[in-house]
Amino acid sequence: MRGDYFDATEKGWCAVELMRKALLVAVSIPLEKAKNLEFSMPNLH
């Protein structure tokens, strides 16, 4: 049962990442830059 939660969480996170990349590419950010997590994550420090 615990594995089901981890699998569901992983699939959910994958969907979020795909949506993030699609949004960045839709606003003309190159795919190579969109794949880079440092570029797309806000710095909250």
C-alpha cells in the first residue's frame, strides 16, 4: 500500500514537471533551458 502512494506521488510530480516544461516552451523559452531546473525555479532566499 505504501508503494502505491510513492508511485502516485512520482506520477503526479512527473505531470507537474511536464506542464512546467510545456509552459516554458509555449512562451518561447528554448527546450534546453526549460529542462534546466535552476532556470525555472524561483529563488526565494
